[in-house]
Amino acid sequence: MSQDRLWGVHPAVIAAFAVFFGTVIDSLVRHVNGFIDLTTLIFWRFAIGAVLVGIPYFLSGRRLPGWKATRFHAVRGITHLLAASLFFFALTKLELATVTVLGFTAVLWIIPIAWIALGERPKPIAVLAGLLGFCGVLLTFVGAESFDGFTTDDWLGFASVMSAAMFYAISIVLLRLRASEDGAFAIAFYANLFPAIYMAGPAFILTEGVVWGDALWLVLLGICGTLVWLFMTLAYGRAPAQQLAPTEYTALIWSALIGWLVFNEVPKGLFWLGAIVIIAACLLVSIPLGELRRYLFLRKR
């Protein structure tokens, strides 16, 4: 068995499983919204995730980075929390597949944010991809459902998912500053710990808590969140990021399938055209033209 495979499974398949569990999280959020308030849900999703990641981390004898790294991840935790909260809120307002596709625009947000924060001047192809992608956003949103005029919930959902994509992009750009110094376990632990700390007060003071009968849903959310991290780590440790990046777009397949089977949601009209435009724009950004030409050349041979 080659080193780039785990138990004979290709890394792209492992990455696709990670994306699947991410979509399951979105589906669970949409499902439990009727009986668990969003504040409680967000707190327990991160708290359980911190426990599930922290136990094996500390049992392995590893230590957390110093105070400098801790302070950094405390700040990053704010952007991570905002991204998750806004995304979960959007799931309560728009169809599952719509939120999934609009969430892809995080890749496009990274371009201007990296320029501002890291001084990485965007290439012309990246600017073109950004413009193309946001045209796809309009197509997706307008064609997502058979709207009889846009409602307040529609606009709230749209604003929330686009803001979530922006904050997620900020979180990713910040991560680049520490990714080479902190291990994957430490990053995953902090990414769950600080959002849980920030939400602890609102969850226990402003809400009525969780009914024991509903606790299973929260545990399931935490488990799925841990599986996303686990499968992503296994996949990206065995294959180049550029090779695995396209697997992110399998989320559209999962979300459309789950949306149809569970929520009876069937996107129509311009939705699919907009989805194709957004995915094409994201691929232009994530896969350099030289690599794409080399890939196509090798495929032809």
C-alpha cells in the first residue's frame, strides 16, 4: 500500500467523507432549529467538540503552545465563532443547498482579505474569478427558490451566509500566520475551545438550557464536527491541497440530496447555473493555470 493511501482508500475519498459530515452538521442545525435555540446549539457544538479533541490531545502527552499562540487563537476564535453563528443562522432562513453554494464564496473572499492583511497582491486571474464568482452568487440567490418576491427572511439569510463566508475567509487568512508553528491538534482544540468560552455566558444566562431528550442531537453535532476535522487531517496529510480542493464542491451533491430526501427541497431555475459559475470561479482561484494545464496534458496522455 502506497504512503498516500490509508487502508487502501484514496485521500480524495477521505476528504469527500469530511465534506459529507460537514453537510450532515448543516442538516442537523436545520433540523433541530425548531426545538433547540441557536445560542444553545452553537455553545454545545463547540463545547463538545473541544472535549472530543482535547481528550486525545492531552492523553497523548502533548502540551499547548505558549501564551503568544493562545492570545492569537483567542482572537481567531472570534472570527471562527462569527462565521459559524452566521452560517447556522442562514440555515434557518434559506434552503440547505442554497446556503452551501453561497458558502463556497469564502474562497473568493480570501483574495481581497489576504491582500489587505498579508500584502499578497492578487493576480488578474484572481480578480476575474472574484467578479465571475459574485455574478454566480446573484444567479444562485435569484434562482434558488420560486420566490414570490423576496421576503425579509430571504434577505437575512443571504446577508448572513455572505457575512459568514467573509469571516471564515478572515479566519483562514489568520490561520496562515500560525499554521506552520502550531500542530493540527492544537489548532482544532483552540478552534472549539474559544468559541465555547465566548458562548458560555449567553447560553447559560439567556436561554432555558437543553432538555435531556434533545441532548443526543447536540452530541451528534459534536461528533460530526470532530469527524470533519479527523478526515480532513488524514486526507490533507496524504495528498497536496490542490489535488483535494475540488472535493469541497461535493458538498453541493450532499446538500442537494439531503435537502431533497429530508426537507423536500428541490432547487430550481437559475440555481444550478449560478452554482456552476461559483464553482468555476473558485477553481480558477484555487488551482493555478500552470497546474491545470499540466493536469490536462497528463490526462490526455
